[in-house]
Amino acid sequence: LIIIILSLSFYYTISTINRQKKLSAIKNDFISNMTHEFKTPISTISLACEAMNDGDMVKHDLGNHAPFVKIIHDENKRLSLLVERILQSAVMDRGKLKLLKEKVILNDLIQEIAQQAQFRIQNEGGSIRLHLPSEQIQITSDRMHLNNIISNLVDNAIKYSKNTPLIEISLLRENKRILLSVKDHGVGMKKEHLNKIFDKLYRIPTGNVHNVKGFGLGLSYVKTIAELHGWDVNVKSQFGEGSEFTLVMKERP
């Protein structure tokens, strides 16, 4: 009996130590990624401000300020979105997130998101292809959170694309379900990661390489908001060939 108790105690101790080490690694990874994520827009804003304060520029042409003002505006918006994403994660953890549901026309929302994304990748020669039905498809949902879900999936597709992003967004009605898919032709994922990517703070291990930035909150957020709506999120991926995420939305009578 003593041997059994000692064995169980030893097992519990080792499990606790391993769990603490894992949590510590996740925390350190989160802090590292958060630092990288915030550093870029802060540096960009700083450079734009320095350029605007340049004496020669002010003296010769005030109109040259316009591009730098736009840069500051865009990067400030990006910082706000990053902070909002972290705050939303904290709210979801406390279980206090409330949905404000309304009628949303998915065709229009997808086109808005695609237009914004296309602007970001056009300098790389990237493109976004839309496969939308001729009929207007409407769903009852929280518009802001639905916008965030689709935007997160598109952002992920861009992040994990190869040199020239090619993103495909499809929408169709199938029986009493609405299927919204975001597909990329990028790096893809190995099978062992597919059941973990929706875990909070989980990021596919890349060693010390930070070429793909993020907090590991995006897909966790997508999954949580989808479940609050009573929807599902499916993923198919082939390592080295790309991934496809499908949001399965159930129509309510």
C-alpha cells in the first residue's frame, strides 16, 4: 500500500512539474510573440514621425506629410486591433461575452474583407479569388464578431502563404447549412498539429524563427465565437500544399 501511495505521489509530482514547464513555455512564447507583434507598428510610427519632423520636408512641401499621416493612422489602427484581440480573449475567459445578433448579408461582408486584404497583398503580386453565389445569403449573427472570424481566417491564410499569396474564399448554401471556406496554397500543416491549432496560445513550433507572427489567439477566438453561435469550424490541410478552413453555419428558422 505504501509503495502504491508513493508511486501515485511520484506520478502526480512529475505530471505537475511537466504541466508547469509547458505553461511556462507557452507564457514565454506568448510574451516573445507579443513583443514582436507590437514592435513593428511602433517602429513604423516612430519612423513616420521622424520623417514628418524633418526640417527640409516641412520647409519645402507640406503635402509630403500625407503618406506619413496615413501610415501612422493605419499602424495605430493595427495596434488597437491587437490590444482588442487580447482584451476579447480575457473577456471570453471570464464567460462574459455577449452577442448582439442582427441580419448580415454574407456576400457583402466577404467582399469588404477581401477588398481590404487585397490591398495588403497587392505589392507582393498576391490575389484573392471569390467564389460567391448569385443569390444574397443572409445569416443572423453578431456582425462585429463574424467580421473578426472571417478576417482572422483570411489573415492566417496570408501569413502562412508562400512568396505570392493566393487566397480563395467560397460561400455556398447546402441544405440548411451555409458553408464559408477560406483556402490558401501555402505551407500547410502536419497531422499532429490539426487537433491543437484551436487551443488558446498554441502556435505550430518553428524553433526561434518568428517570420510568422501572432499570439496564438486567432483560431482560439474563431472557435469560441463559432461555438457561441452554434456553428462548427472544420480544417483540412496538406503539409507543403496549403490549408482550408470551413465555417459551418446553421440557418435558424
